[in-house]
Amino acid sequence: MFKTTLAAFLTGVAALSATTVMAANNHILTVYTYDSFTSEWGPGPAIEIAFERECNCDLQFVGLDSSIGILGRVQIEGENSKADIVLGLDTNLTEIARETGLFMPHGSEAKANALPVPFEDDIFMPFDWGEFAFIYDTERMATPPASFEALLAMPNDFKIAIQDPRTSTPGLGLMLWMKSVYGDKAAAAWEQLNPKILTVTKSWWDAYSLFLEGEADMVLSYSTSPAYHVIAEGKTNYKAAQFSDGHYLQIEVAAMLKNAPEPVLAKEFMDFIQKTDFQTIIPTTNWMYPVTKAQIPAEFGDLITPDSHYLFDGATVAANQTAWIDEWLNASTN
């Protein structure tokens, strides 16, 4: 009995010691991202599994409400942030992020050879991209507007759902898209569009759910959104309207914090972002294009292919964002 008890005690001590050693070696890499990335249907869970196969670590995603929310959280926390990496900013926010002085060069080779435009940045590593577009339902609309001018000319009982550029990345993207097309005449274009706007929502999902419920005729989203409906739901009635004006790009990026608690792991993750194990997860979980020539589902071949793209550089957005938002607000109240 005594020997049995002693053996059990020693076994317990050994197990506890092993657990303690394992915990000591199990470094935690903390990544701030947007909440849809971390959801069970998003890319986060699969990326966590794939990266943890390569590292002696525990990858933990912290989901926040938006790309704008990610940057705001880091700005508030400053040098005391617990994050090693932020993942989910886009090029419209990179200059604002750079000016905080909180980020450091990633030191990784960028292999973004599938982007439709050249991209090079020593701090911000691209991980996916897409095009903003208006989505419609072919069962409710046979012929959608094929340009902004056609959209502006629609009758006022035609309704679209859009997002707020102050809180939503697609909302900011639409504002920049309009500015790209109309320049100094953007305010007048907004005034023409206002009667067609059903509502301006805080988030992408708030607007998209209204569209799915039949409340809006079109919704601002991404050209890749129809791929989700085909692959995940088997529905082919949702399409993106291709605008002859061209479409505004979104390139999403990741960056390392200067005061990252786990700088070695952070660097390893930045290298991992453009590996096949990461990139092949993106199309059918984040429903965006990979930035490298990773394999994508055949259904993506049925998506629109715009003839031209717009993309302001981050410095231009940072310098003009407040004024352009004020322009949008003033036009919206007229």
C-alpha cells in the first residue's frame, strides 16, 4: 500500500514538473485582429493550428470590432500593449499606424506576386486583398447599374446599404472609391446618391444582413462575396456589379509591434504569413484573394474582373481623411 501510494505520489510530482516545464516553454504569441477573423468560420482557427505545428508556442488571437478598432486599441495601449502583432489593418490605415511609432520593420521577404498593383513596405506585410463592389440578387434584379453614374441615376425608391467610413473599413473604402472617381465633385455625387441610401451602418455585417433580408436592393461589400454564397451555401443568385469606372482595392496587412513581448515568435509569424499553409486558408475563410500565387477554388473564376483599380497611398489618406469625411458628412445632411 505504502509503495503504491509513494509511486503514485512520485508519478504526480513528475507529471506536475513536466507540466511546469511545458508551460515555461509554451510562449504565447498575441495577435490583435478583427472579430470575423477569429470566428469559427474565419481563418483564425485553421491558421492557429497550422502555425502551432511550426512553433513552440501558443498562438492567441484577440478579436476586435474592426480594422479601425484594432488601430485604436493599439493607440490607446501604446508601448504597454500586450500584442505582438496586429493583423487586419489595410493600406488606408498604414500611414496613420506608421506615425504612431509603435511598429517595427518585419525583416521578411515580401512575395506578394499575386497583387494587381505593386506593393512594397518594410513594416506592413500584405496577407490578402479584394475589391469593393456592390452586391445584388439576380432573383430580384436582372440588370444592375454598371457604373456610378448609372447608380446615381437610379430612381429614389432604389435602395442601397452602406457602412460608415468612421467605423467600417468598407465604408472608408467607398468614400475613397467615390473620391477616386469624382475628385473635387465627390460632394455633389454624394448628394445625388443620398436619396438611394437606405441606411449607413456601423459595421459590414449590419449592412449585409439588411441586404440578405431583402431590405436593400444592393449592399456595399467585396467582389469576392458571391464566392461565399456559392461555395458555402450552394447559391448562385448573388453577384457583384462590375463598374466601368473601375473598383477600389483593399490590401490587408500585418505588422509587428516594437515592444512585442515575443519578438522572435512575431518575426516567425510574419515569415509564415506568405507561406502556402497560410495563404491557401484565406480564400474560403476570409473570402478574399491570397497575395501569393496560392491555389484558389475554381468558383473564384466566375467573379468579376475589373478593368482598372484605384488605390490611394497611405500618406494621401492620412493627410485627407478628416477633410473627406467632413465632406461626406456635409453632403449627407444637405
